[in-house]
Amino acid sequence: MMRMILTLLAVLGLLAAPVAAQDGPLRIEITEGVIEPMPVAVPDFVVGDGAAREYASRIARVVADDLSGTGLFREIPREAFISPITSFSSPVQFADWKAINAQALVSGAVEIGQDGRLVVKFRLYDVFAGQELGEGLRFASAPEGWRRMAHKVADAVYTRITGEGPYFDSRVAFVAETGPKNARRKRLAVMDYDGANVRYLTGGDDIVLAPRFSPDGEKILFTSYSSGFPRIYLMDVASLDLRALEEQPGSMSFAPRFGPDGRTVVYSMTRGGTTDIYTLDIDSGTTRRLTRSPSIDTAPSFSPDGTRIVFESDRSGSQQLYIMSLDGGSPERISFGQGRYGTPVWSPRGDLIAFTKQSKGRFHIGVMRLDGSEERLLTASFLDEGPTWSPNGRVIMFTRESQGADGQASLYSVDITGRNLKRMRTETGASDPSWSPLLR
Amino acid sequence: MHAGHYISGAGHLGLIGWLLWGGGFAPTPEPFEVSEVAVISSEEYAALTTPEPVPQAAPQPAAPSPPEDTDTPPERPTADADAPPARDDPEAAQPGTPDRAPDVSGLQRPAPAEADDSSPQRPAAPPESATLAPDTSDRPTPRPAPRVAPQPVAPPEPDARVDEVRQEERTPDEGADTPAEPQEATAPEAAATEIVTEAEEASAAAPRTSLRPRARPAAPQAVAEAPQDDAADEADPIRAALEEALGGADEPAPSAAQPSDAPAGPPLSQGERDALRVAVQNCWNVGSLSSAALATTVVVGVSMGRDGRPDVGSVRLIGSEGGSGEAVNRAFEAARRAIIVCGSSGYDLPEDKYERWRDIEMTFNPEKMRIK
């Protein structure tokens, strides 16, 4: 009996099926999109105080430059604006911004607070959705720090739209180069990530190489020939205090790099005809030898978790990349392509290795997975070398040197997609960049 | 004897007699020329018997020498550059040295050219021999295209000026009461659909385009979705009926609860679905998304108006796959922008099938657009 009832109900259900079949929404799948910069409008910030007037347009300018410089955004020229924003609190006339195809709008205001500090606040809008993206933010600092506040605003906008981590509020240490190739003067220098606020740390009397920021951005490791041989030095960026880290007679130490704890340094040392990789505890001065081979092992770089290093070695007959654990074990080769690989640097995200590759007479900057797969060459030129990662792991900066006796070294950056290759603005020739972490 | 015989005999005798004696066989006299003959001397005779010189062929003219350049270029230094230059210096000659015999070669009469009346011989043809084909050959020159079109064609439409705002070209209508101001057509710049790094850029010598036929586009998956939906929807009432019969269903099926929502009209054709998909993907900009957001698939629901415009407030996230909360939000916002931006002027959808597309679920799958 029950079976008959169920069968009857099933038949009734089938009769109702045509109606139910039309009840669902239309479904489509989008699998291909476009890759283009997002149009963004950054009008001058509203002046809340007459004394802050000079900063209103400056800050907006830096924010727009930061966003446009990523290659992910395209600034809409201000001449196209239909209506200016005169009040930070007034409702936004989205129709006016839609009309000029602004998909994102940055509205901000500046004023000088009671304590004399500069206060910057902003809001970000999705114009076509007609709503605000996230909560508005407010920053305050001394007026001299207006550029940093502009970078922080840009970082917040960049992060909210893309989902990537911020990187505008950071600095770059590099070697400033002046003079001809055969008599080049090299000085350590630090600048904002966009080339502003250059500050020289050494005088140029000695050859200096390969500065590397500490994880907190307050110290710099570098190699100097002040003693006639390469030696590793530690400099405090604020006080310029200098300290030699490794002095062993009859040895040469170079290629230092901080570990993620900020206390451990990994470096190369040549002694007794072999070049191996060592670690050094800065506080205690104890060293530990990591590699033991007759080959040249150099250019080590820590993984973000501090448990492994990647380095270059010619133990296989040609210069290749290897990863080894700090706990021991034999190194594992990860590069197998044609050509020579060098100067590996572990991504802050931990998922990629950036490297320099020399193949068929040209140099490349590339990235690969930790197992050597998905190798992608991002650049190609006469001489590209020395990559360094942005704090968010999205951009790589490197040295590009032009050909010829008058060739000059310059800093370039490129997105890890291979797009947005651009030259950094520096007062002089520049090489050996090291990107700092985000400033605090 | 007839008289006729006599007459005939007499006539023949007379004719024979005339031929014999009348001079009928006498030869015709030859014409006769008369000239004067005189005695000549031996010198005149020798002169008459000496053969006349054969007319000489003109000697081969010497190749014209180039005019002397007054600005004589300096001589290329050689190994004998240090040796004194040879010159005809009379003072340098040794006294008593006999003069050299003058060179009269230039004065001697050139040898007469031999005249030959025979026909010139054809140069011998080179012997035929088999040769290997060259390794390379010149590419055949393509046939030039006709410069003049056989039929006049209309000039192509001018490109729209690049601008942020997309607007149609408008020309004033003279017949209108209030003529509109002329307006130039503008459109935003076209977007790229793939990433080409500097290292991957093709060299200038490489062909820019490939003659390979394009790959056949993947079959739209929407075709397979309809039967699946039908099957699923068919299964639902059965399940609902069964559950209801078994007392396990707390709520009635949605279809039963909203019978008035049943769409009318035929379903959208595949072309109409594809048109909507292409329209949305033209605005789905993944260039500003993070790697994590590019690894996230989101399903976005939207309600549409009869004019084909999306209801901005109805755009909602239905589901996601493959990303964290932050990445899902960024992926959803990019999808929402795509739906709203490209639908701001209304999607081209058949109004008579409005009930079919009043509610749409769009799955944004960025697998092909990921950073690899």
C-alpha cells in the first residue's frame, strides 16, 4: 500500500516538474576577463585648516603616483573631473564620477591639529556600486612626515582594492654610483621606495657592496673593502654606528643577509681555498658552518620561517640554485634549466624564489616555485641582477646596467606578472637594492 | 595526178629553195664594239699591274683613360715607400751614359687588322651537367595586389577617440527644432587579455601574427547546465513528495511556494547566453586582483530590470571556492564591478523572455587568468 502511495506521489511530482524546472535563475559562467588598470580618481584633499593647504594637493599627488606606479591603477586626469569634492562629509555625487568612468574614488581631507600635527583622513568609494569600500582611516604625524602619511593612504587603498599587502610605506637601501666605470665611487644610500628622501650613509672612500636591511628596517648589513679585503659590517641606520661582524685572519666574508629573527646572519666565507656558507649569531658572535664542499657556495637567503636557506653553488659543474635545511641534510638542487642561476632571494610570502639567470648571453630576472617548477623569466637585458622583494612579495626591484664604457647602473622594478617594468628615479647611478620591510 | 599535188609540190620546192639560197639558215651577226689601242710605257704597266692596298680596318681604339685628377690622392704607403720616387731627371743621369734608344713603339704602324668575311662562330654552349639544387632559394615574390580596387568601397569608419567616457558620435540634425551640438565618438582604451613579460616579447624579426587557425572555442558549458537543472528540478519535487509523504519535510518546495514566479516564454538561446557572457567578461577586470583573489571562484547573484540593467542593490555573493575571506571579498567586488559597469547601459537581452533572465547567477572562475 505504501509503495503505491509513493509511486502516486512520484507521478504527481513529475507532473509538477515542468513548472519547477523553470524556477531557477539563469546561470552563466565567466571564465575570461580583461587585464587593465582600474580607473581611479584622486581629487585634491579637502583643506580643513588653512595651515594645511600646502599639503592638500601634495598628498593627493603622492597617493595618485603610488597607485599609478603599480600598473594596476590608472589615474583619471583632474581636468576630466566634473565636480570637485568640497566637503569630506558631504555625500558623493556618484553620477559625476560614473560619467568619467572612475571606478574608484579616493576622497580625503587634511588639517593641522591642536598639537600642531598634520592630520590626514580619507575614504575610498566604489563608484559604480555607489558605496564606500571599508571604513575611512585617519593618520596623524608631524607635518614633515606628510609623504609617509600619503604612502599610508595609498597603501590602504591598494590593499582594499587588490587584496595584496601594502608596500608603499617602505624604503630601499642601495649603492649610489658616480664616476666612470673604471673609477666608480660607491656609497651606501637609503631612499623612500619611490626615490624620494635620499640619504647617504657612507662617504665613498671605500668600495661597498650589497646592503641588506634587517627585518625591523633599523640596521643594514653590507660588505666593505675598507681593510683591503671584503668584510661584513653592521650599520645602525639612525645613528650610522658601524661594527665589523666577522674578522678571521686569512679569510674573506661577504654576501650577508639577515635571518627573520634579526639576530642571525647567513653569509659566505672564503677560507683555505673553499667558499662555504656560515651562520653568525650577532649577539654572541658564534658561527656555524652550513656547507662543506670544494665548490663555491654563496648568496644565501633565508626562508621567511627561518628554517631553510636557498643559495647558489657550482658543485654540479655550473652555477645552480640549492635549498637546504638549517637542521642539516644535503642541499637539494632546484634549478635545472639551461644557463646559470644566481643571487636567489626567498619571497616574503614564502612561495617563490627570485633569481638572476644568465643564458645565451643575456641576463634575466625570474621567479620559480620552491621545487624549481613554473620558472618564469620577467626581464631580459644586457645585465640584470640582484633581485629584492617588496614587503608584500608582489614587486621585484633589481639592478640593470647598460652596455658600453659609458654604461650606468640603474634600479628597475617589475611586477611578478612580468608587467609594469619601470626605472626607479635616483639622483645617481644605483645598484644592489635591498627593500626594507614596511616602516612602523 | 591531181592538180593539188602539183601545186603542193611546187610550193614545197619553192620553200626549200628559199631556205637554201634565200639565207634562211644564215647566222645572225654579233654586236661589235670598237676602242682605241695605244702603246704604254713600262712604268705605266707596272702601276697598272700593282694590286691596290686592301682597305685597313680601323685599329681597336684604346680605352679612354680617366681625366687626370688634379687633387692626386696620397699614395698608399707600401713597403717601398721609403725608396726615392723614380723620376726622369736629366741631371740625375750619369754623364757619358748613352742615351737610351727612343721608344718608337708608339710610332710604329699598328698591324693591320685581318678582315674576315666568314660568319662569326657562335660561342660554344657550356656542357650540360647535373648540379645539386641550392640549399636556399629566393622566396617567390608574392604577386602584387591590385592597386586599384575593382569596385569602390566605403572608407573605414574612423577610430573613436580614446576617452574615459564611452559616447556615440552625434551630428546636428538640420531639420530639428533644437539642433543638438555635434559630439565626437569616444571610447575607453581596449584592454589586454594576456600577460607578456619583457623576457617573452617576440623579436622584431619574428612574425607578429600566426597563420594558424584559432583553436575551436570550448563548448559553452551552459548547454549542459540546462538538462542538469531540469534533472535536478525534476528530482526535487520527487524528493519533496517523498519527504512529505514520509513526514520528513518541514517546508514545502520553493517551486510550490512561489508558483507565480514561473518564467514565461521560450528559454534563452545559446547565442543570447553567449552575448550576455561576453558582455560581462568585457568588464571583468582581474588586472588589479591579488594572487589569492585570482585563485578564488565566486558565484554572484543579481536581479535584472526589464531594461536589461542590473539592480545594483541586488548584487550578492552566493558562494565561493578556493580563497580566504579577504580574497573572496576582493573577488566578489571585482565581479560586482563587472556586472554593474557593463550593465549600466543595459544588457542586450530579449524582453519577451524577461522572466527567464530576471534572476541571474554568474560564476566568475579566474582559473585561466591566474598568475602562473
